[in-house]
Amino acid sequence: MTNIREVLVIGAGPVGMTAALALHSQGIHATIIEAEPEGRERAGSRAIYLHKETLKLLELISPGLGFELADIGIVWPVKKTYYRGEPVYKRVYEPPAPKTIPAFSSLHQHEIEKALFKACQAANVEFVWGEPVKDVVTSNEGVTIETENDVWKAKYVVAADGAHSAVRKSVGIKFEGPRTSDAFVVVDVKEDEENPLPIERTFHYQHPDAGGRNVMYVPFAGGWRIDLQLFEEDDRAFYGSEEGVREWLPKVMDPKYIERISWISTYTFYQVVAESYTDENRRIILAGEAAHLFAPFGARGLNSGVPDAIVGVQGIASALKSETNEEARGAIEAVANERLSAGLYNRECSNLALEHIQGTNEEIKLKREISAFLAPHIPKLGKWLDEGPFGPRSGPPALSTKY
């Protein structure tokens, strides 16, 4: 039997659920097809930082959701930057004003997904679990999706099925861009609630107790994420193993946290963007990691995936109302091109952040050295050191969203 829906969303991660909520806000019934079974475990913090613009977008499509994510996350009041163990920058923030969306919210992706799932349930979003996509075919009339158990047809599809997107591969859209040679170990630890650390985001250039490797500490609700940048000659398997983490973590953090490790992962980052965010028949919109993979500095992954989904759904809503196929194609092309432009810009921002962190560019390396020396006397140089690992803060021009 063939199942027919007006629009299908592939992937029940945060971007897929955002797309479903955006469809609901447009008065379009939303069905999500997910490869994994219901209640699957999703390890690790992964995306832990939601920008204000993202919270506002989520609030727009699901009233109350942006505020809920702000409430269950944390806003760190202090951020610090050190250079070879010496402080070069510190900023203390005013607490968020009551009943306003804060500048950001830092929380575990598992908590983000729980809040999105609850909102989807309230919106009567249909979930179909345990249905891996095998093949996708598009035409001028719509999309046919073959899963392991069934066949589905829809007029339009939002593909939010992750980095290994079966949808993207089926319709022949390729990723373009490099895989970096830089490796990072990412560790989550649970906070000691009886004796917690001060809530501060801290970045260390060339941490003296980590053998000169860069280290970043990001607090989120209930724990900490620690990022360790590895040297090219480092044994990545060892540093990313439990044995390795138990060796280096106590050198850069209170030793009690080695007994509070909840997740370890080693990343070599891709800096890739899909060559197109839609198929040749203009029936599919790619969103999130199905459309792009960035280094995490500046938190441009999920924070661009959310507008991918929302803007993509706006295009689908316009296409469904179009009187001609040409008009419908134009609506999809417009949003796909906008989000492709955003993806290329965000990749460039991530490239700049990586270049700054690596210190292999001699000009940037010299500027870092001089800035660290002069930062106590020229505060804006300390600010530059603090902001460098995260890339430009603004989004590209002429977008309907910030990211």
C-alpha cells in the first residue's frame, strides 16, 4: 500500500522536528519519517548552544518553545580567554531581563530534542519510527520514497536526515568542500551539583598544562563540555579513548570530573556544503546536516539548520499555493538559493575560526602573539582573541534570518 501525504519530513532530529512545527504553523499537516526506533538513545552534547535568533524563530513557529528552551538552559554570566595560562580577556554579562529571550541558551541536545518532541506532540505531528529510507525519486508531480517497509508519496519533502542523508544521495546532490586535518576530542562531564564550578565559558590558547594544546570549556545545564585540540602528531585514538581522557583531563580540570565523564568523541571536521539545496524537479529541500557540515566553532550547525527548515517550509507553503508549476518551482528555488548562500557564508565563517585556532597562518599567529602581549593595555585586542575562535558574529546580507 502506498501512503500519501502532502508534505513529508525525513529525520526526527532537531531540524526535522523544527520543519514539522513550521509546517504546523502554516496549517500543513506534518509527518516525520525516522530511520531509528522510537525512544532511541542519542549520546553526547553535540549541539549545546542556541543563539537568540534561533530561540526567536522557534518561538515564532511554536509559541512558548523559545522561552522554554531558554528557561531549561543556562546563560553563562562570564566568559574568559587565556593565552599560555595568562588572562587576556574577561567579560561579565548583565543577567537577562525578565520575560525576554536571552542572548543564548546553553543546554544538552537531548534536552533540546525533548522540548521539540513535546511541542510536536502538542501540534499532533505524526511520527513514523523505524523506517530507513532506501530510495527517493522525484518528478514534476512530486516525490516517491521507498523505505524498508513501505512506499510513501508526497508533493514536497524536507530532508533533515543528517550527514549521511539517504535523500540527498538518492537524488544525486553532492557535498562540496574539504575535510580538515584538525582533530578535536570532545568530552562531556556531569556537574557536581553539591560543589559546582563557576559558570564561565573559558577558552585557553596553548594551555600550559595540556602541553600547549588549545582547550575550551563550555558549561551547559547539568554539565560541562571540554574541547581539546590535538596536534597533528598526536595519537588520536589514545587521546580520544577513555584511558587517554582519564590521563589528560585531570591536568586541565578538577580530577573529580574523571569519574563524571558521560561522553567522549573525536572529530575531524568537514567543511562541506551541498552543491544545491534542492533537486532538479524542485520537490525536495535539504536542511541541517543533510545540507551542510561545519566545524562547531561559532555554533553554526543547528543554528543554521533551524532557519534552513523554517525558510524551506515557507517556500513549500508558497509552492503549494502556486497556480502554475513554474511559479511553484520558483518558490522552491528562491528559498533553496537563500539557504545555499547562508551555508556558503557559514562555512567561510567556520574556516576563519579554524584558521584562527590553528595558528598555522604566520600572519594570524604573529597577530595573536602581539595581541596577547598588549591585551592588558589595549582591551580590544583581548576581545579579538576572545572572538577569533568563533568566527564573525553576523550573518550574510540579504537573508530573511540571521544564520
